[in-house]
Amino acid sequence: MIRAFIFDMDGVIIDSEPIHFEVDLITARHFGADMDKEDLERFVGMTNPEMWAIIRAEYGISHTVDEIIEYQSGRKIRWLDEADIEPIDGIRELLQDLRGRRIPTGLASSSPRPFIEAVLAKFGIRESFDCVISGEEVPNGKPAPDIYLEAAKRLGVPPAACAVLEDSRNGVLAAKRAGMYCIGFANPNSGNQDLSLADRVVSAIDEIHVEHLLAADGRHDRTLR
């Protein structure tokens, strides 16, 4: 039986992947890395430090990872401040249903803490989550399971009793390696993502019915180790 629900953020709660791609490309080119969108798709779900460390090594960038992230983050926060944007359709209703049923709810995002908090404040949904974790706050980012195991710990629920909503290959891998039930959200703006290891794939958030999760027996065949 599912006893807790954990959300990814980018591409799940906020349709921010297009701006992430745009700003990341601008940032990469600013520092001399000639990349395109397809080059970045493999990094969806990973933390900023991990992504930029790889790009920095591959393209021989002389600036530090911290300098790259400072440039990138400033642009993303300015975009969020100016954007007229709402959560992805169905997210407010799903959060309301979970809260109404008193199901512990967490958020586990690879984004930096300041961006996470800015998104939640903009949408006025911070109080909907019992715990919020950035991938930069655990030893290893997605696709490692660390962030989801930490979320389960903070929620006080065994990993096998947690459901996760993810839109990326790296995120699905992290959830399954944590031994959790995973719903893959096929968001076309998240690029070409392989969600085949998810227990279920949906194309819209309103396809997720909490009562069905509560009735599940908690066994999932696609647990990875």
C-alpha cells in the first residue's frame, strides 16, 4: 500500500525544462562550450554541480563550476520572477487530493534550493509539502537513489511504500533504485526521455488517481539495485 507521495519538480510541477535548456545553452556557450539541446538531454534530472563538472571537463572550460552556476542561476531566477506561469495542469488538484487524504507529501528536486523555494513561493504551494529536498543536499544526485531515500526517511515511510512522480530517465532510475513505485510523466518539453523503467507512464497529471495508489499492494516488479 502506498503511504507517501514524492514529487520531482522541474517538468512535473513546473514546466521549466524549456527555460532550463535555453539558459543552460546560453550559459554553456558563454563559457565556450558549443552545445545544442540534444547534448543537454542526458543531464535532465541531474544536479547543477554534477552536470557542469562533466561539461567543464568535456569542453575544457577554465572557469570553476561555482562561477558557471552563479551565471546560470541568476538568469533562471530572473526568468522565474518575470514569468506569467502556473503549475502544470492537474498538479494543484493532485496536491489537494493528497492533503485531503492526509498522505505525507515530499518534493525531491535536483534544482538548487533557492530555485526550488522560489518556485514554491511563486505558486503558493510550499505548505503542501511535508519535506523539501534539493539534490545538492545529499551525497549523490539522481540517478543515485540518495534523494528519494532521504525523502522517505524524513516522511517516516518505508521506501517500498512511497510513490514517486518523475519526468526524466535519471529521475526514474533514482526512484527505482530506491525501491519505490514510480509514475513516469511523459512531458514532451523534457526532451527525449526513456521512462520505460517506470511502473506506469502517464501523459497528463489528471490520469493519476490517488485512490488507485492507496489500493495498490505495494509490490513493484521494476525495483533496481
